[in-house]
Amino acid sequence: MRTFWLFYTAEFKLSLREMSSFIFGLFLPIGLMALMGFLASSNEELTSSFAAVATIGIVSTGVMSLPLSLSSYREKKVLKRYKVTPVSPSQLLLAHVAYCFSLSIVSMLAVYLVATLGFGMTFAGSYVRFILFYVIIMVSIHAIGMVIASLSPREKTTGAISSAVFFPMFLLSGATIPLSVMPSALESLGQIFPLTHGIQLLQTTVQQQPFDHWFSLFILLMISLIGVVVSIRSFKWE
């Protein structure tokens, strides 16, 4: 456990040096929530925006930070060096995943505080169900990141793939621009992204609507399962 916390602390310090994970995973969601709060004319719009913006931290760490960091460790032979020491490289991977999860959760809590304290949002739904769905979304999106890191041969390739996945998902899933204001073609295109289904689950929860998104839940669970299995079987240490 002590080794894990040492790795976890090291991951935090490394992220402070390059700051991209904080910018996209923390500061951007806070700024967007503030903007959405000023534009919202009702509590329904505010809660809908909160459910969407709360997922930005997940996609930022899961699709960008996680695969890029792991590909960098592999290309720089960091993981290979740990394989010949008493410290397992798996502990480094686990620490980095835990750090990404932590940043996602902090991002969501920060967005929640901005919405409630800054704009008076009333959360009418179930906190337990919201947390459950949030964890499922977090696991599924990070599973995608692990698959990218596992299959990509080089760090530059990982960056290209991550960007190609991140930006369409970021813009077309409803996390930044509500699907309701998009043209029907783009709204339909957005349904291919798992984050779209995750946002629908969260919006249903925060607005205390009857739950009828079983297909979205099934999609996220299947992505989580397949992503974990594929990444475990295909991950290369060097």
C-alpha cells in the first residue's frame, strides 16, 4: 500500500508540471458550468447542464490523460525497468488509473459546487443512483482509454487516436452543446458515443424522471467489460 501511495503522489506531482489534465479535466468544466449557469433560465436547464458538464472530467482523463501517460511510460521503457525490480509495474498502472478517477471525481464535485452555490441549483434526484451511474460512466470511458493505450504502438500514435476520439465525443455527446439544439443529423451521430448514453442516464437521474434508458446502461456496461478484457489481454509492457 505504501508503494501505491508513493506512485499516486508521484502521478499528482507530474500532472502539476504539464497541467493539461487540470486544464481540461478541472478548469474547463468549472468555466463551462459557470457559463451554463448564467445562460440557464430554470432549475431544469441548470440540472441538465450540470449532468452534462460533470462528465467532461471523465472524458478528459479517460481518453486523453490516461492513454497518453501509459504510452509515454511504455515508450520511455519505464514499465520495462520496473519489471526487473521488486516493484511491479502493475502498481504504477493502478496508481495512474486511481489518479485519473480521483481527478474525474474532484471535477464533478467542483462542477456541483459551482451549480449549487453559485446558481442555486436544486438536486431533486437520487444521489445514490447518480453516483452509481457516474462510476459506470467513469469505468467505461477509462476502459476505452486503456484499449487505446494497449493497442497503440507509439506515443504519437496514441495522441492522434486520443484526439480523434476525444474531440468528437467532447463536442457531439451533449457535454458542451445540448443535443436538443443540434441538427438532427448531428444528434443522431452523437448516439454512437458512449458518453452520450452516460449523460442521458445522469440527466434522467438529476431531473427525477422515470428511468427508461436500459439500452444506454447496457451499452456502458458492455463497453466497460469489453474494454477491460481487451486491455488486459493486449497490453504491452514494452
